[in-house]
Amino acid sequence: MAIKKLHLKSREDFADLSLHDKNAYLQGVAAEIMTARGEEPIELDKDALARLRRYYSRRSMADLKLAELGGQLRGVLEKIADGIRTDEVRKILNHELPAPKRATGFSRPAPLDDAQLMFFVPTVQDAPIKDDFNLMDIAPFALSKSGGAGVIRYELKDSIITIEGGAEVGLATAYDYDIVINMISHLAEATRQYRIDEAKGLKPSIPPQVYRPAAAEILKFCRRELGGKQYEDLERALARLQATNIRITNLKGDRDARDRRATESFPLIGRYKVVSRTFQDRIDQVEIEIPLWVYDGVVRPDGKPTILTLNPDYFLLSRPIAKFIYRLARKAAGDTTAFYSLKELHKRSGAKVPMRKFRQTIVEIVETAKTTPLPDYDLSLEDRGHDMILHMRKRNRVTGTEMDLPALA
């Protein structure tokens, strides 16, 4: 991309433009960037243009006290200051534009402010990233990016699991489910702190069943950008999560055949409420009721909590099928190795595509993983003639993207 040849106006020249001319100028710069990428230029919305105008103009040069300087030193400082601002304007412009198209990769880059997560949302970000153990060997969400209508039915050896979305909003997606992971992680951390305080002889309150995060906290935890579209998507995601119901019929039962054919049904999240909105009418703070199947499994478990810690790079996986494979590997392989036939994998994924196309997708993911590995696990395929086998092996070496996340006490 020929960004280095892009010439931007100085702060002073930009300030002299009218509002209409500022918008037109920024739109032209955006078009130039898109053209350099070899993509069709798009039109920035009013919100994006407003943010770009503020960013372009807000940088103060008063601290340099240029009026007190003269000669060559003043010119050097002006160039340095303008160069710093120019780099940042280019960066924010790229942030406002869609990411360049990727051919076969299954990960997206981290957001611009990803390194600042610990400073902005310590109460959430410090929590280990956890997922419910009992739902990790299937996809409790639609593999399509839009969710869509329909029912997913899993017929396993010991149970039948049915995932059904709402008539109006459809099924929850893999990206929607990130919010469930955020909710479980928050509850796990609150429970851990509760047990620590209880062990000290204090009398802490049991973690509440209502989670009240700011929308920005959820987005940062899930390692997403903080653009306007992300807030709109978040509100739609909450509607899909509440409408998506999981029904499990137990086929096994205990030794006395009790609980055989017993059925339970539960939503991915309980009720939700938008508590407040910003002046731009964006979702600000929300209230999410934690369903009993999550709450009891974390706060009042029979034995160990039914949750596992995930790698934070899970949130950067951009393909739903890659998210499903990672979750399956995390439960089945753990710290060792696991394998599944592609026929079984196809069944457990809930994929609607034919087996031939599904096999092609898995082959592409395994090939891509050779250069861009899946978090924590190495993938390989073995051809056994009648079927192909996907091997998932825990990677022993620690990479730079892994975090030392504490286990739930």
C-alpha cells in the first residue's frame, strides 16, 4: 500500500478549511488509501468524519513554545511535530476504513488500543478468559457470520443437543458467544475473589447473578475496535443471545437409569437491559442476567467449576469454524493430543455446508495454520482412505501472544 507517498495538510491548513471542505478532504484521503490498497473507495459516515476532524485538529503545539525559537531549530521542531501528527492521522484513517481483505487467513489483527486494555478495564481484563466446559465439544452457535434462522441438532452418544434461535433475530453467532465468555470470565473472577475473602475469615457477599458492564468493557475484553458499528453489533448480539435456547436430552442416565431422557432447556443469557446510552444514542451500559446453568456451574459447582481457561488470541480468530476447532481442541486435547474424523467434526460443528465443501475448508485451515498457527494448538491431517483425521496437538513452547492466566481457585 502506497501510504508513504500520501501528503497530508498541516494542522493549520486543515483548520482554515470549512466544515464541508474538511469532510471532502478527509473523504479524498480515505479514497486515496483505498485505491492504493487496490480496493473500491467507500464513503465515510458522518460519525467517522467527525472523529477524524477532531483527531486531526486537537493536537496542541503550544508545549513546543515555537514562538520563543528561531532559525533552524524551530524548523526542525515543526517538522518533527508535524511528522508525529501525520503518522497518527494515517493510523487513525486506516482504523476508520475496513481492514484489507485476506484470502485464507483465519485471524484478524489486534485493535489499535489493544495494548492499553489493562489500563482501561482492569476489573474485567484481569479475569482469566473462560468458557463453559460442557458446551465446548459442539458449536453452541451458528457458523455463519449473520446467524440466520433455523435449528441446529447434535445427536451425540449420550445426549441430543438442540440449538434454536429466535424467530425474529435468529441464532447467536460465534462472535455473539464472545459476550458469553466475557460474562463467564467476569463471574469466575468474582467467585475467585469471593473465595479468597472467605478464606481470610471475612464475610464477603456472594457474587450477584446480574452483570452490569459498560459496552466499551465488553468490546475491549473481546479485543474489538471501539467504532460506532461495533456498538450497534453489540446490541443486536445481545438480542440473539437471549433468543437462542439450548435444549439437552440425556440419553445415558445413571446406574439406576434415573435421569434417562431427562430434558433441560436454557438460554445463552438471561434477560438483558440497556441501562444507559451516550449522546450519540449508542449503547453505553448494559445489564445482563447470568442464567442459572452458568451461575451454578461457577459459583455453586458440584466439585470443580465446569470452565476452562482460553488463550486471549481466541478473540482474534475471524472465522467461526476456527473458533469451533480451538474450543474443541481446548477441551478434548487439553495439554496433550486429540483427534477427530472429519465426519465427526462435521457433525459436531453444526455446519450446513456439504461434506465435500467442509473438508475443503478444514484443509485450508490446516494449511494456513502452518504459517499462522492456531492459538496453543498445532493442526495436521491424516488420510486414512475412508476418511480424514484431524489431529490437534498442544504446542509446548510458549509464544509471545500467550498470557499467564490464573486458574480459578
